[in-house]
Amino acid sequence: MSAAPLLLLVEDDERLRERLARAFVTRGFDVRQAADLPDAEAALAADPPEYVVLDLRMPAGNGLDLIPRLLAADPATKIVVLTGYGSVATAVEAVRRGAVHYLTKPADADEIVAAFSRDSASADVAAAPLQPMSLDRVEWEHINRVLVDCDHNISEAARVLGMHRRSLQRKLAKYPPGR
């Protein structure tokens, strides 16, 4: 058994996952990789990790859904959610479910390791930005809040928002607008 702390890296982008895995190994972690949620659950069943880097959006589901299972296996697990589709609503939801921090891509290994060292979820993760948001950003935040309230059910969120499901899917496929 390795004395290095076990880190589970759940990321569907293979190139990013490989690059981060190499970076974590050089920082002293024993890294297990998972390309999707079923792979992550299999790795969790084999050996619960001490640290988890968890992508938010993946083809087979939502990373937020894995947080309770990770913490049920080991409540001391420190989880950092990493996403290219950041919003205040998903940041708050990730922290509410038990993540210690929420980072938007691109984030390097040093930023992620620093996020693990936080004692608890930091208040700045959920804090609203101080400068006014653009109208596009306000729309993005509203859509993500409704999506979280609908348990990430796109059809239900589209009904609540009064828009066609495919229109909502197109909006969600885009990167969030700048503040």
C-alpha cells in the first residue's frame, strides 16, 4: 500500500485528465483516473479516496450527483468541483452537497491542491460578484439556478423557464458569458 494520499480524478476530457494526473503524481499523490461517473463509482468501491477532483458536466451525468456517494464512503474525503461551465448556482449547490471548493477551468494543479487545503468551504465561493453582471450572465445564472432547482432535469427546467427543451440544451452547451 502506498503512503501517498489517494486522489480520484474524475474528468471526461482525456487530455486534461492525463495532464492533471501527471501533475498530481509529481506533487506526491497516488492518482486514480475515471472518465465518467460509472468509472468513478467503480474506483470508489475499490478504494475510497482521500481527495477527489470532480468535473461538473459529463456525458453520462452530473458530477454533483456523485458528491453524496463519495462522502458516504468516507466523510473525510475532500472534494473540489472543477468545471468549464461555472455559475453561482452550481457553486452553491456543490458546496451545499459537501465539496470543499469549486473552481472554474482552466485551473492548474497548484490551484486545486490549494483548494484542498481549505478547512471548509470558503465563503468567497458562494459570494455574488461585486460588479454588476452582464445581461447574458444574469440569464446564465438564472438558467443554472432553475436547472439546480429541477435536479438537472432539462425537460422540467425548460417547462419552468417557458422555453423549448432544445433551445435550453443549446444555451447550456455554450460557455458561460463573461461577467
